Amino acid sequence: MQVAQLIAHELQVRPQQVEATIKLLDEGATVPFIARYRKEITGALDDSQLRQLSQRLGYLRELNNRQQTIINSIREQDKLTPSLEQQILSSDSKSALEDLYLPYRPKRRTKAQKAREAGLEPLAQQLLKGSHDNPLSLARPFIDSDKGVDSSEQALDGARNILIEQFAEQAELVGKLREWFWSRGQLRSKLVKSKEQEGIKFRDYFDYNEAIRKVPSHRALALMRGNKEGILRLQLALEDADIQYPAEQIRRVHRLNPSQNSAGLWLSETISQCWKQKLQSQLESDLLKRLREHADAEAIRVFGRNLHDLLLAAPAGPRATIGLDPGLRTGVKVAVVDNTGKLLAHCAIYPHAPKKQWDQALATLAKLAQTHHAELISIGNGTASRETEQLAKELIAKYPQLDLTAVMVSEAGASIYSASEQAANEFPDLDVTIRGAVSIARRLQDPLAELVKIEPKAIGVGQYQHDVDQNQLGDQLNAVVEDCVNSVGVDINTASVELLTQVAGLNTTTARNIVHFRDETGRFCNRNQLKKVPRLGPKAFEQCAGFLRIRSGDNPLDNSAVHPESYALVKQIATALNCKQDALIGASERLQQIDPQQFVSDRFGHYTVKDVLQELEKPGRDPRPEFRTAQFSDGIETMKDLEPGMKLEGVVTNVTNFGAFVDIGVHQDGLVHISQLANRFIKDPHELVKAGDIVQVRVTEVDIQRKRIALSMKNESATATPPHTENRSKTNKSAPKQSQPKGSLADKFRAAGWKS
């Protein structure tokens, strides 16, 4: 099957759609550009489908290259047959391809190769045919001290090595046993002797057993981390009832029917050893690798989804903001930024122990707020955050005329950004701690614009992100960032280099050139000025123009997602309606009455016309939700203040396959296990919550020693109604009752795959 046909079958779309998309990708088009501006060509494939297509295309092209390499290698050995070549070209996975190549792969001298060199191949084939002679008698003519064969026993050992290798390199057999082992294998872990204290965080896996195909991603990664650290020993085992199956399959595939004489018993033992000594360990390694790949893929998917939700969190908007980076002994670092994020002032205050300069800190903040007309206070959620929040609340109560709003924000990654090269370039004379306060202020104004400056892995919304394949993780997270940035659009006159770099068609060089051009010649007044930016050619302009916004520019369409190539369409619509183009913008009632088909032509297809009309209704609309803040409960500042039954408001910080973590303002996120998310069955926590949601939770259990908080979002007064969450309202068809972890809080966390 051709690449396009195979991908089309997997995505359940037409081959023509895939072929057209592949051509666009090969021509240098980006996924966001194709998804938004080339719907006619692709048949309106969305960005998710396009990402899958692009990734699968890369895999299949790598597979194709590997097929050609293997064919050339076997041809050089003069062992390539038409049938084998066809099998290789028909392989649709890398594992199946490598199974076929196994007998021909150049390898170190094996015991089987040494036996062949000693002339024992004929003996092996005689024994394979089921000779009725005594094996020792058959082996006697092959004794040759010059070749290292000093006895019949040594000759038989050599023949056995040849047959074991021959059996274990049969592609059909290996493939079938691999899938069978995956379906029947039990993954077991045991504690390495004398490692109990060192590996206490893995104690839930000291004696663990589960079908490998059922092991969830987070548990697989925990097991593999324990194995890597030398705490756990992993083994893929079989139930007693399955032990005979591999030998049966070896006999069936090789059409063997050993008799009960001595030669037949010798052959039966060879078949048994083939599984025990060769295939079992080989397939165990393969399947642990498969489990790792599945676990990585799922963990990366979860991370990407959380990152997407966090990047598209509601922005507070262009409002002057005071950023507070809390601290005790070192003080609270303060940075004031204007509505564009420009740093206006900075200092340090010491309201907490040991200095306890509370009143002075209040006076300093009040003066900064008044001087710079601040509207927001952004407080990092690290050490001393709740104490600093109390300072902000008292400031707001004492100076109501300032009309301030205080918001707690995640400071994950702020310290990494503050020590980065880009932060040093922007603020060369500032201490890293002040840079952190600037970042905290800006991420409240616009989370997306600020978080793109931080390596996605440092944002802290994944599970086991340091254990998964780092290249795949990086590719996935970069794709998420690119999709988020382009779905929102970027103000070209205020955007940083880091934000511009994520725009379709731009790279670090062109982004820097845009900023330099802006600094040298002043703000951009229209999109055509982009063509004057060095190194930004026609192709890059085509890709990026629709995602860049110019507020209050020469052409109001430049502040919309209407691509310059469609400006003529807008003019055509305005002419048909006998009005100016400006009059169309925001005229929802008038635009909704237009039949898109009226303006479809060879140049502008139905999708383009429809998208342009929708964009004219709400030009430059932000897809992100409306800004809303969570209110942490007064007096609940540490885990010691928590009691079962308390009802609190919190912010979802991370969503995993086993539940959601919620910040309730006590410096330790609580876990809402999947069984506690609703009064109905929930298959995927993302059905109900996402990172950034504001939710109501109830404390069910607190374990201060292990720093664990169990929460519930179940509605106590209803049996089937899910609790309210901000910006998420979905219904679900009836499903089986969700099983619930029983016993202590530790049991619940163990059920979630959580470690100490």
C-alpha cells in the first residue's frame, strides 16, 4: 500500500486529501498555515489530523529508507530473492521489518556461526529431519580437534546452537510469539535485595504483578524508573498454563514432529531451549521497549494536552501589574510592568520574618500602585505565597481607592527563565530574582506570551517528563506551542522574539529581524511592511502574515485572521453590498445573511469564504476564555490547617490519566482521583477538567507525613450530576460505575500509581 493510501486509511480520510497535504508539507508549508488557509486543498483537515499525518509521514518515510537499506544489504550478500524483497517492501512497521532482516543482519560471531565454521551445519540439518539414529552416533563423524570439536557432545552442542539461531530468526514465528507474549505476559517487579530503605518511594512495586498490556503509562514509567535506579528488578513472566505454547508454535512453524526416540527427544529439548535461552529474553526486551514506547507516547500526549490548556489560559489583559516573587528571609521581590509588559520599577520588601517590616511593605506597594496606576497584583505560588497573599489582601482593604485585584499564579519555570540568556539580554543589569518577579507579572497579563519563553518541559504540567523520550517530547511540546500561538495570533508591535519565533513561517533569525526592524523604523503600520524585513521572503510572508496582528494600523483587516491573499475577497463582498470595507467589520447581522456560495470562485473556495465572513464578524477574536480568579480560603495556608470535610476553591494545575491535581493554597497540590471527579463513570479526567480550571473540592483525607492530600469533586447532594467546573460543561452517556480505591489515603494514591 502506498504511503498516502496507508495514512488515509488510518485517518479515515480520502487519499487525495493526504496526497495534497503531503505536497504542501514538502513545499515548506506549516501545519497551522495549512489548517487555517488551505482547507480547499486538504478538504478541511484540522490541525490534529494534520499533526498525525505529518508524524506518520515521517515514520513511514524512515521506514521506507530503512527498507531500501536492508534490501541493499541483503543484495550485497547475494541472498535477496524476489519473494523476500516483496516481504520487506510490504512491511508496515519497523519491528516487522527488523524481524525479516534478523537472519541477514551483520552480527558478532555467534556460537552458531562458530559451529558452522566448524562444519556442523550438515549435522544440524540431519537432526532437524528427525533421524532415527542415536544423536551421539550421528555426531561422531564431525569430531575434529583442529576445528575445536573434541567430542560428540561438543558437536551436538554446536548443532543445537545452529538450530536455535535458525528457529529464532524466522520472521513469522517471532512476530506471532511477540504478539502472543504481549497478550499473555505478566509484568512482575521485585525489590532488589537490601534496597528497601533506599527505594522506599517505590515500595508499592516491591512485589507487583500485572498483565503487561494493561499497565498504564504512569505505572510503567514508575516501574522503569525503579529498575533504572537499581531498586526494582523487572521480569516478563508467563502463567503455568502458557508455558508449552512457544514450543508448540516453533514446531508448527518449522513443521517439526519430533519422535520419542533419542534423536526426537534431543530435538524437543533444542526447541525448548530456543524459547528459554533465546526467544524469551529477546521478546521480553522487545516488549519492555514497546511498553516504554506506549508509556512515553501517552505521557507525552497528557503533557501536551496540559500544556495546551495552560498556554490558552485566560489572560488578564493589557493592564499595569505588580509582580511579587515571595520569599521569607530574602524578602519579596517586586516588579511593576505597564500594560505592554515593560518594566517600570522594581525593589524588594521584607514583610515576613525575620525582618517583619509589614507596614513599610504596605506603604511601598501602595506608592508603587498609585504611581504606576497598577490594576493587578500577581503573586507567585512558591514559598511564603500565602503570607504574601495576606499582605496583598490587606493592601486592597486598606487602600480601596487603588482598585487592585490580587491573583495567585504558578511560578513554575520562572527561575529558569530568569537565569536564561533571553532574560539576561532583556535585563542585563537586573538580579535574577527581579527578573523572576517580572515574569510572574507578565504571565498574569498574558500566559501564552510569557510561557513561550520557557522550555516547555520546565513548566511542570506533565508526568515523568524527565523519563520519556526527550526528542519526542520536545517535538510534541513544540508543536503544541506553535498551534497555541497561531490559534491566538500575535501582535507584531509588542511581541518578543520568543513569541514571534513560534509564528508559522518564522524562525529565530526572522523573528529577531522583525524586532530589529521595529526598533529601527518604528511600529508596523501594515502587513506589507513585513516584506521589507531582511531574510523574510515571499514564502515566509505567505506563511506568517495571517497570524500577525497590527492594532490601529492602516488597514483594519491587518488586525484580523483574514490573510492578505483574501483581501480582494473582502473588497468583492463590500462592493456587492454597496458599502465600504470598514463597514463590514463587526457587522454580524449583515454578514450572517450572506450566502457564502455567492462568492465562491476559482480563486476563493467555500471554506475560505466562510472563514472570512466569520472573521469579519469578530475580527481578531481571542479563543481564550474570559479571565477569572480563584479565591483561596482565609486561614487555610498549610496542610496542618486542612481537615476532612472542608470545602475549598482551587485551581487545576495538572491533569493525568489517574486524576487531577488541584492547588488549594497550601503549598502542596491535592489529588482528585479519577473516581472522585464526578458521581458517574469517568474514563478520561480531561472529560471534566483541564489545567487552569477553577473548581470546588472537598478534602477527604490528609497525610502530612507523606505530603499527600486527597480531594473529591463529587456532589454529595446528587448521585448523577457532575460538579461545576469553570469553562467546561459536557455530558456523558451512561457508563458502568467507576470503581473506587478502598482503604487509606495511601491506598488511593497507590491505586493512582503515585509514589511516596
